[in-house]
Amino acid sequence: MAKSKYEYVRTFEMEDKCLQNCWIVVRLDGRSFHRFTSSHKFEKPNDKRALELMNRSAVAVMEELQDVSLAYGQSDEYSFVLRKDTNMYNRRQSKIMSAINSIFSASYVHYWSSYFKNIKLLYPPSFDARTVLYPSDQNLRDYLSWRQADTHINNLYNTAFWGLVLMKGLSNNEAEKILCGTVSSEKNEILFKECGTNYNNELPIYRKGTVLVRKLIRIPSSKSKKHVVCPLHVDIIGDDFWKEHDEILNLEK
Ligand code: DGT
Ligand code: MG
Ligand code: MG
Ligand code: MG
Ligand code: MG
């Protein structure tokens, strides 16, 4: 087929191929979710429906894109880890990141009413995205540890803050003053003494976030097995998780 005289514009496209041998991490984060969560009256400090909707949307990404080997989510964010040997979209960064964001955002809207049954979606939620490359397994583990440590720090603070406000009736300012400058053990103690809450009894989905992994499951009443995406609410900072799911770093399928 003859080329049109306009064809040259393609030469303006930029090369954005992700460096070989690197883990590709795409992290999405809800845009202005401070506003979105308050408009839709999300429960404080954690709305289980919202977290489950985030998880459902991330499962949709993993079902659609087989090279996403693991995902980790908390609050209004989700990180997707692609196999370091992936050749999806010829490793083009913008293609990978935009496909993930689009499948996730569309799924969030699509599944909204399954989780927020009587709450109308008032306006379209949206997410920003970034891509980061990690050259070593240790870098990848440190990245995921960083996100899970963030989950812990934020959730402990938020649980204590809203415990003081909603259960003890303190004002936002009073609660903030009490918690200002406290370390983890002190927040645990304040929660226990003032609110009768043992932080360790809070739901694991709140304390640990959600990690999605692919597991080979035997189908009941048949000999065959199939891969399914499983949500786990476990520690991913220590070695146990990586030993139990050694296929993630060893790249076996
Ligand atoms: P951004 O990301 O710069 O566009 O701005 P935001 O407002 O999304 O800020 P971000 O991502 O740092 O913080 C997430 C917001 O979402 C924060 O205001 C708390 C809120 N949020 C997330 N999960 C929940 C939840 O389960 N319940 C409630 N009430 N709020 C939540
Ligand atoms: Mg953000
Ligand atoms: Mg956000
Ligand atoms: Mg966020
Ligand atoms: Mg096309």
C-alpha cells in the first residue's frame, strides 16, 4: 500500500521501551480521593466496600493481563508488578501503563454498584499512574515493603484518630494533639486505653492491605487445575511470603 504524505508524523513518536531485565511496577492512585471519598460518604477510617471494589478492579487487570504477576493495594492506590521478562506491548511504557489504568478505572465504575449497593456514583472517579523500573529482586521487595509499611503507619494513625473522634467524642483538633509526636507503641496504647480497641484485632485487610497472587487451584470434581487470582492479607515484608510463593521471583509459570 502506498504511504500517504502524512506518514512522516510517526517519526515524531518517542521510544519508551522499558529497560530489559527490570521489574516493571505501575502504581495507580485515586485522583483527589479526599473529595471522592467524602462525596460518597466512605466509612472512616476504612470502608470495606471501597477496598473490595479496588481489589475487584485489580483482579480484572490481572485476568486481562497475564504478565502481571502480583499486585498490592491499600487506600486509593494499587501497584502492579510485571514479570521482568515480559514482552507485553514490546515493553512500551506508555502502552503498558495506560492499558492497566484504563482496565482498572473502567472496572471500578463497572463494579461500583456491586459493592456500593444503594449509593449512586455521583461523578466519574479517575486515577493517575506512574511506572518505575526495579533492576534487582531486592529493589522490588523493598518497593513492596515500602508500600506495606505505609499501610501500617497510616492505618494505625487513622484507627487511633477516628477511635478518639468517633468512639470517645473528641474533636478533630483534640485527637490530633493527643497523637502528635507519638510512636507506634504509644498509639497502640492510646487505642487500647481510650477506645478499648486492640489494634491487632483489626481486620488484616486494613492492617496489611491486599496482595493479589496467581495460584494453581485444583477444580473440585475434576482432575484439571487452573490459575486463579487470590487475594491475601498477609505480611510481604518478611521472607515467609516470598518462600511460600517462590514462583514470583523464580519466574516459573
Ligand atoms: P491525590 O492522590 O494527590 O490526587 O489526592 P488524594 O485526595 O487522593 O490523596 P491521597 O491519595 O494521598 O489520599 C487518599 C485519600 O482517600 C485520603 O483523603 C483518604 C481517602 N481514603 C482512602 N481510603 C479510604 C477509606 O476507606 N475510607 C475513607 N473515609 N477515606 C478513604
Ligand atoms: Mg496521588
Ligand atoms: Mg489519591
Ligand atoms: Mg493515595
Ligand atoms: Mg488500536
